[in-house]
Amino acid sequence: MKKLLVLFALIALVLGSLTGCASEPEVTGPETVKVGIAIYKFDDTFMTNYRNEMEAYLTGMNNDTVKYEVSITDGKNDQATQTEQIDSFIAQGFNVLIVNLVDLTAASTIIDKVKAAGIPTVFINRQPSTADMGMWDKITYVGAKAEDSGTYQGEIAVDLWKANPALDKNGDGIMQYVMLMGQEIHQDAALRTEYSIKKVEAEGIKVEKLFEERGNWDRVLGQEKTAAAIAQFGDKIEVVFGNNDDMALGAIEALKAANMVVPVIGVDATAPALDALESGDLAGTVLNDHVGQARTSVDKALVLLAGEAVEKEYWVPYVKVTPENYKDFK
Ligand code: GAL
Ligand code: CA
């Protein structure tokens, strides 16, 4: 008798699952997807816009079937701190990671870890080497071609120079310039420095580098370095290039304090930079499209999560921003 009952129960179970009419209705909430985002440091204007957009874009996709739980960490510009944060994402079983490395030389260590844990990862803003990216097929990189941002800065300088002969203050036909560079570890710093000047020279304008120092993407450092350049070269300075807007805005403060008017060109097109373009303080900048990059990185994270194949890298274009078109970006 007991055996018979068990048999009936089994048959009922099988039939139930076949016809789909289980006796109890299933209670299912949305599936939770945990997304860990590691930022190199929070105190960075461009990366702040970037991370806010990633979070807004992800949570904006929440619905009845899926809920994105986003956790964002501040690496405080210290790789050991960031590595601990990534270890903790792994220990907590996060589903996918988006990583803005502090130190590119740590890429292989991080890739070893996420690979061992089987957690697909999108690198952003700081590009690991080709060799590192080859370590696993569930990683990808989203960025912008730094060469292009440099070339656009060069174009802005050339156009200004050709339109205003008075910019050549000493009339020697040579563009005497100051270069404020970003952090050493970053491809954007080296390539913007190189390609901005390459473009000016390619247009047949001679250049003379008066001063080239690192402001590490930082506004205060940009101001201090420019003040130092002014102390050394004063009115010899004819153009200032900043590898990003924060340093360019710092340079403008230093120039104002010295009662000097010199064209300053940045990169990023942050809100304060666009204001400075409007007021005429900033000569030009280049849109570093944080919205496009944020959404592309999230989209690729979701592609990886779905188990689909990705390319090794994805590029979001830069756009030249001048007094003529800045309103389009405000
Ligand atoms: C650059 C950006 C800088 C800074 C840096 C951080 O692309 O232009 O302003 O945010 O990334 O890695
Ligand atoms: Ca000159």
C-alpha cells in the first residue's frame, strides 16, 4: 500500500511538471544581478561623471524580471586598496565586474583572480596590455582613442594660432607652449601630450616646449604647475595644453592671478569646462564621452554575463569642442 502511494505521488509530480500546473503557484521576484564597479579614485571629475552614469544606466534597467544591485568602490588611487576591494567582490559572489584600474601593471594579477573565480570583467579608462587582455576571453576593454583627443587639441591650437597672429607674442613664428600632463601610468597622458604637438607641427607651425610637468589630472596641481611655469617664463608663454580639463581650469586660475591672457586647451568637456568655454576663459576642449563609455561598458558587461562573445576592445569617439559648438554638450 505504502509503495503504491509513493508511486501515485510520483506520477502526480511528473504529470504536474509536464502540464505545468503545479499545485502551488511559484513566487518569484526579479532575479538579482550583482555588479561590482571598482573606480581608481572617487576624487576625479571625469570618473565621477562616468561612474554616476553607469549606476543610473544600470538601475534604470531594473524591472520585474531583473534587478541590478550596483556596488561602487573608491580605490583611493592605491592599487593595494583596490585589489582588496576586488577580492571582496569575488568573495561576495558578484556576477560581473567593471574595473578602472589604479595601476595598469596590476592588470594580470586582477585577471588571474577574476578568471579563477569565473567572473567576467570589463576594464575601462586605463587599458591593460594586449598580452594581459589575451589571458582570458571573458574580459574586454572600453575606452576612447587617446591619440584622437590629442589631435583635436592640436587642431584647436592651430585654428586659433592661424586666426590670431597676436598669439605669437614675440613674433618669432614659433608657438611657445606649456604642457600639463596627467598621471604617468595612463596612456591618455602620454598620447595626448604627443599627438597635440604632432598635429601643430604637421600643420607647419614650429613649436618650443617651455615647460612640461605632471599635474596628475588634478585642478590644484594644474594651478600650481602653471604658476611655476609663469614664474619661470612669464609672458613667453603663448599656449597652455592640459591633458584634461581640471588641469586646464587650474591653469586658467594661475593665469588670471598673474593677469595673463593665454589660450588654454583641455580634454573631457566637463560641466565647469563648458562654463569656462562660455565665459571665454577656456579656448577649447575635447568631449571625452562619459555617457557613451559608461553605457558601452555596462552593455558589454551584460553581453559577457549572457555568456556571449566580446571583442577585445571597444572605442567611443572623442568630439572636438570649441566656442562654436560647446552649447551642444551643455
Ligand atoms: C582620463 C580623463 C581624466 C581622468 C583620467 C582618469 O581619460 O581625461 O580627466 O579622469 O581619465 O583615469
Ligand atoms: Ca612665439
